[in-house]
Amino acid sequence: MLVKGILRYLALLWLALMLAAAGFVLFQSQQQSLVRTDIRGFLPRLQAQADIQAAVDLHAARESRQLVVLLTAAEPALLAQAAEVLSAQLAQSGHWTLSPLVKGAGDIAALWKWYLPYAPVLLSPDDRSQLQQQQYSAFWQDVLLRYLNPMGAASGLVQQDPLFAMQDYLAANAGLNLNVEIVSGWPIIRRDGKAGLIAVFVTQENIFRLKRNAMLTQEVLQAQEQLAAQFPDVQQHATGALLHVFHSVQQSENEISVVGLGSMVCILILFVVIFRSPLPLLISSLILGAGVLMAFAAMIFMFGAVHMIALVFCSTVLGMGSDYTLHYFAHHYGNVTPAQTMKKILVPTGLGMSITVLAFLALTLAPFPGFQQLALMAALGVAS
């Protein structure tokens, strides 16, 4: 009787933990996105000073909010009209604004503003040579001289071009025939009989939140469809972190669905063929669901969210969890009681589970946050 009472209390405690985990996950899902898609969150942090890491994060956040659209057509005037329509369509949503560095009044001002967004990667041949030859002292001395110039730090270009390297780049390429013309304030490049225009749009929304990402992507796709219907002769090419995240999420969801559905179908067929009863399948599903729920809740509690890559890889927990339930039901037949079955398989099953958990926990030693999440989620899922 004492043993049965202890088991009853343990079962109630397990049920309470499941309900608490479910409530915690449900509450957190209303507060924030529980799945992260930023690939940077899967990689290790820079082993550098805090200010350097902050500068890297700031630059990455600013660049990730940009959407770059390339429009090509035969006539420059048609491109300018299409760009105006696209800008108006995206502006209607209230989430997108045209980068002020793209369009301007005046040929020289517009050309300068067209190059300015790419200033951090535009280097003159002399600057590139100094960096390639690791002449860092000479390079930084030239940068310091640019700051001491009366038109240096006071020019207001420090944020866009902190090295002041773009003016040297333009001076070095002043003799090139870039075939750039300004049409209605838009800088348009002609090449091989075609005209091209680049428009950069910026959003202040967090593109790594799944709901926001889906909303912004739908706005972009709808604007592109309307533009294609109105200007069939204009070709569109769009890129940006927004679209990459959206397609990565779609691919991950499809993989999770395929792997999860395939595993469940195979398990269903196996249980029906061998045991010829739905009861073992229901019990196994309950156990697998409890393991996944506990692991997911623990990851949210420790990390705040679960990375999409870790979630995809941890779908293997379903297969490992089903092995333990199959092992139990394979020994539980005839007039054997559950206590006798557990006594028979407790040692080998416990040993196998311990080795599996220890193997996953070894991955936590890797300096990759994504691997740590993967290891902990799989270990907790198996142990639960």
C-alpha cells in the first residue's frame, strides 16, 4: 500500500508539472515569440570587448531592416514611374519608408546619396592595398587625417561613412564611365541596352519575430504583384534579411511537418500491427508529448526562446522516446503486471536513457548557443 501511495503522489506531481509547463508556455506565447530564426543566435558570440559586440549588433540590426529592390527595364522613365508606385504602395502600410539616401534632387547630390549606403565597403585602390598588406598604421593615420580635415567630422557623414573612405573611392574612379543619369530624382544606371534602378526601403519592425516577419513579407509580395500588373515590362529583384528569414522559416516548418508526420505515421503502423490495440499508442503519444512539452518549457525558461534549428533537430526526440515505450510494451504481455514489467526493464532502460542524456549533455561544452539548446532540449525530452 505504501508503494502504491508513493506512486500515486508521484503521478499527481508529474501531472501538476505537465499542467504548469503547459500554462507557462501558453503565457509566454502571448508575451513574445517563442521561436528564434536569427542565425546569429545559433552562432557563438564574439570574444571581444562589450563595446565592439554592441557595435556589431547595432550594425547587424540596422542592415537587417533593409529591403533592397532592383528594377530593370528598357526605358529609364518607366523605371522612375515604377519606383514611385512601389514606394507609394509600401508607404501605405505604414511599416516601410524609402531610404533618404536613395532619392534626391540634383545630379551630384543624388549620385552621392546613391553611393553613400555602400560607403563601408567602398575602398580606393590605395586603401585596399594598405589593408591587404596589413599596413594598418598607415591606414589609420590616413583616417585620422580625414577627421582632422575641416570637412571631416563636422560634415555629418560620420555615421554613414565613419572611415571617410568613399570620397577617395569616388576620386579614384572619377574617370570611369558609370553611365549614371538622374530621372525624376532617381539615379539610374545604363548597361548593355538596359536601365537599372536600386531602391532601398527601411522598416523599424523586428523582422526576426515570426508574426511580424510574415506580415512584412506579405506586404512586400503584394506590392510586387501590384507593380508587376501595372508595369509588366519592369523586372523586379528583391533581397534582404526579411525575405531570407521568411523562406527559412517556411522551409523549417515544412521539414518539421514532414519529419514529425512521417515519424508518427510509422509509429502508428508499428503499434497497430504489433499490439493490435490503440491503448499502447495513446499511452506512448502521451509520454512523447509530455517529454516535448517539458523540454520546450525548460528551454523557454532558461533561454527565453528556442532557436528554429534546434527545434528541427530535436524532432529526433520523438523517435528515441518511442523506443522506450516499445521496449516496455514488448515485455508487457500475458498476465504480467506493470510492476513486474518495470522491474524487468528498469535497469537496461535506465542505463540506455542515462547514456543518451550524457551524450547530449556533452554538446553543451561547445561554445555554440544553438548546440547548447539542442543538447539540453534533447536531453530533457528523453529524461522526461
